Amino acid sequence: RRNFLALTGTGAAASLAGCSQLDSLTQSDDSGGDAVTVAVSPDQEDLASLNQEYQSGNLTQEEAVAQQRELIEQAGSEFEDSASDRDFTIEDSETQYGLFRVTGSDEAIMGTLRDGTVDGIYPGDQYEVFVQQQQQQQAMREQQQQQQEQTAGNETNSSDGGNETDSGNETAS
């Protein structure tokens, strides 16, 4: 449960962090030629519905995480598709994590934050850092899952009853 909740909280944290970057982006003197990192996440209603399904026991943690990854990838694909209609270019993308490095007009990039298309805008040099963090988190989740599977596979039903015998050597007093 903690892993799933931590995953869903990542988008909210990225959103807050992105808002704190607005001042530095809007006050820049350049014409927008520098790349920035943007983060997209699934619709909050979809995440809330998924979380409710998980909390009610209709989904296992593994199923919930898999569905969340699908939602993130879908949001990333939708962002990629919409980029051609906007005044910016995607330079690098990690759709499965919802992370993109984009260049273009400040107005167009800021517009994606204002209209809710992206959850956060970060300095361009943060792209690689965010991707590495996501890869490490994914590796840790996979390792935890493997350990859980191994633990479940190593559990056996043991009984101590087979070692006890009644030999009949008691004496009556």
C-alpha cells in the first residue's frame, strides 16, 4: 500500500515543485531557446478511482501499480501527440515516466502548465536526474516484488506432529 501511495504522491510533489519554478522561468531574459523539463501525470480523477479500487481490495498492489504505469504512459503519449499543435519541440522523452525535455517559446511552455497539460516545469538539466530517480525507484520496486515472490515461494507448511510418538512406556502408579 505504501508503495502505491508513494507513487501517486509523486505527481502531487512534482506539481508543487513545478509551481515554485514559475518565477524563475517567467523572469528569464532569454527567448526560450534553453530546454526545460516538464512532467505530466494522469488525470487526478483516474488516479483517485484507481486508488479507491486498490483500497477496496479489488486490485492487488501489483495490479494497481501496473495500471498506474499505463495511465502515466497514456498521459505522456497524449502530451507527445499534442506537442505538434503547440509552439515547442520535444527534445527528449521518457513517456513511461511522464518526463520530457522541451524547447520553445516561454509562453507556449507556460501555457501547458496553466491549462493543466503538465504538472511541473523544471530546469532542463534536471531531466536526467529525474529519469535516473524514476529508473532507480522502478528497480527498487521490482527488487521488492522479487523478494516478496521468493518469500512466498519459500514458505512451506510444516508440522511438528510427525515427530511425536506415544511409546506406551508409562507406568501406572
